[in-house]
Amino acid sequence: MTTRPFESLGQASVDLLPRGFDPGAPAQGDGIFGLPHGPDEARIVLIPVPWEPTTSYGRGTARGPASILHGSRQVDLFDAQTGRPYAAGIAMLPVDPEIVAWNAEACAASEPVIAAGGEVVGDADLEARLARVNELSQKLNERVFAIAAGWLAQGKIVGVIGGDHSTPFGAIAAHAERFPGLGVLHLDAHADLRDAYEGFTDSHASIMFNVIERLPGVARVVQVGIRDFSEAEHAVITGSGGRVVTLFDHEIARRSFEGEPFGTIARAAIEHLPQHVYLSFDIDGLDPALCPHTGTPVPGGLGFQQAAALVAYVQESGRTIVGFDLCEVAPGPDGEEWNGNVGARLLYKMIGFTLLSQAAPATEKA
């Protein structure tokens, strides 16, 4: 695997760092990856979205942004594959207190609905609770869209840190508006193609269904690592006319068992993507040994190096990564930090290859 050295981005990014800043020292600040950047000067702006009202198996993903922030301070800033991503400036916005309040209200409202399996018809209280969760979810979508669109308009690279996997819908919408014909590379254990799961129209299990139904600016969704899905979701894939292309986990395993290199398998999937690519990564797309506390872990999945290589192959193909999200990271109930540590390191790879992809001249893809 070869990449262009990060130094090709120029010296100007290095000037963002204060005199005496030592990238090899322990984390020296409270910012993500211990960096001193604010969003106005940073090239990368990260939106934390602590949100999880529709998570129906294991909660904790609302603590994902804080977990990744904490874990990021253990990441060495020099990266052998991407060089010095930190030098471009990386800033994580403060958590929006209104989103925190909406999440608390929506979680309280959703619990009886989830306990009832989404069967609310005829129960006035449950119907009202479901309607309120859907209303708050729409507010969240609008808020995330506005934040992402605002920073995109300033020329920033924008990423979302969830929260459950419903959180980036507004950001994907903002990117699709700015980059019509956008492709989404979706790493996940789940297809997320359910229509209004348990009655929640913006469920974490419905994010890609909502993308293909509501966002005409998204030309194609390419899914990798999918291994847990319903028959109805499979019908969405097969009936999408090629708008959804899915590389199932069992296909990766079988082809690997028969001697086909992962690089060949992954590159073939990437060829379905258009020029501009948005990365939407649910941490449970990885082997659950790397994310045991995520909301819905599933056996199988990619190793860390495979996931990093997947992003590298997008950059090496000449495509431009225009934005990304990383969702469903959750610390253990006792505060165990493994998920946040892995998430922070995957996030840094995503940032590094995004920057490299934007430094290289683009060749238009169909």
C-alpha cells in the first residue's frame, strides 16, 4: 500500500501549531487528540452528537463522543500511512446543550415504546411518546444539517461523532446538497435499511433507508461487512436497481478462505462508488472484540487494519473523501475505555486519508 506523503499538503498547516508544540509528547491540551486548534483555524471540524433514544438493545452510545475524545489523547500524532494529519488542524465542537436535553427527553419517552416492541396503536400514551421521539429526531436532523452545512460553507471538512447511527443523517444531507451525486461508503454489521423500526422514523436501524428514500443527492450506497439484516432489508438491496451495493460479511469470509486477498475484494466494492465519497462507519462493522460495548455487537466483521485499508483504498483510487461519521462507540458500563481507544484510532485514520484524498488531483468517476 502506497500513499502520498502528508508533507505534500504544504507548510501552511504546520503554522497552525503554537511555537514549541511537540507532537511526540503526551497530550498537551484538552482538544481532541490533545490538539490546541479551534474550529475557525482547523481544517477538520468534528460535530459531537450524543444521541441514542432509538437504541433498543444496549445503550451507551450517547457517551461515544466523550469516550472518543478521552481515547484520542492516547493516539500518537505521527501516522506511518498518512504522515501528520494533526498539522492541518483538527477541532471538535462543544457538545450542543440543546441536543443533550433533547436526547434525555427522547430517551425517557422511547423506553416504554421499545418495551412494547413498537406496538403502540390504541394506547394514547405510547402513541404520544412515539410521536414526540419522532419530532425530536427531526429536530436533531435539522440541527446537525445546519451545523454541518455552515462549516462546509466555510470550506471545512466536516465529520460527525455519534451517538447512535441515526445521528449523521443531517450531515449526510448537507454533504449530498453540496456534492450532488455523492456516494456513501457504509461500514456496518447491519444493513440499516429498515423502514421506521419499532415505529421510530429516524431509527439507528433506518439510517440508510432514510438516505436512499429522502436524499436524491446520494447516488449510491456501498455497504461493507453487513451480516445482520432482515428479509425485507435484503429485498431493499436487491430491488434498489444498483443504488445499494452490499458486500456481505459472509462473502468477504468465503472469498478470503478461498485465497482471494482482502485488497482485491475491497477494491472491487469501491469501484461502485462515484467521485465524491462520504464515509459512514458504525463501529460494530468491526470484529466485536474491538467494540464489545457497542449497542448491537455481532460476531464476524472487519479487523482494524482491514477497516483502515478500506479507507486507504478509497483514497488510492483517486476518489475524494468529502466527509465522514463514526458512530455507536460506547464505553463499558464501568467506564472501560477499549471502545473509545479503538474508535479514536479509527477516526484518526479516517481523517488522515480524507486529507490525502483532498490533496490529490481528482479524476472524475462515473
